[in-house]
Amino acid sequence: MQLPKYQLKSSEDLTSYEFVSEGKRGLIVKRIQFTLINRDNVYNLAFGDKNLESGEIDDLVISDNGDSTKVLATVVSSVYAFCEKNANSWIFAVGSTPARTRLYQKGIAKYFDFLTEEFEIFGQTNERWEPFEIGKNYNAFLGRRK
């Protein structure tokens, strides 16, 4: 995906990433965290603004910095980096709100042809996982590098 993206800083184990969003609201530090959630090698992808006091991710704040495409491309680049070190891992993603889940779904749909060249992508409907289909509504997403 040849979209502009921000420079990532990663932890040594490539499970945590940070970058700075630059836009109409100024400089906003963003954080991405991959956390193992079960024995089947499934990692949760958490993303949001970094709380500068606690260092934790705030996934409820609305930054509205005018750079959402660049931010999304940067998050995707972290997935590539994570999968390089963690082959055969599954990435689980869901928005912190239904609106954010829809935003993620739109991003997957928009770049579906590109993404599915290198990733298997599934969507969840009523606790059932199925191959992602454009135009279908999902509650969560699961993917891994082919």
C-alpha cells in the first residue's frame, strides 16, 4: 500500500509502537499495542492516543486531526512489522465504539484487494467468523499474514 505514513518507533519485541500525528489539532502521540489474548497465538490490536501522564492508550478520544488515511496506513504498517517477527499469529481488532468498528471496516473494504494479496481477513457476525465480504457488517475482525 503506497500511502503516506508516519515514522514508527517500536519496542524491541515489536509489540508496541508509537508515532506522532501531525494535523489541524497539532501534534498528537499515537500508540499501537499487540497483546497476546489466548494460547492459539491470537493478539489483540489496541490503538489510540497515548495518555501522556499514564502512557496508556486512550481509545475513546476523538482526535479529528485531519490525517485519518495517513494514521490508518501507519497502523497497517505496524501490522506488517509485527507479523514479520510473529509469523503465524492472528490479529484481532475491534473498535472501542460501533462507529470505530465501522471505520475499520470501511478501511478494510477500501483496500481489500491490496490487503488480501498478503493477508487472510475474517469478520465476526454474531459470534461466527467468516471470510470478510465487502458490504457486510461485522462486529470484529481477525487476520493473519498468508
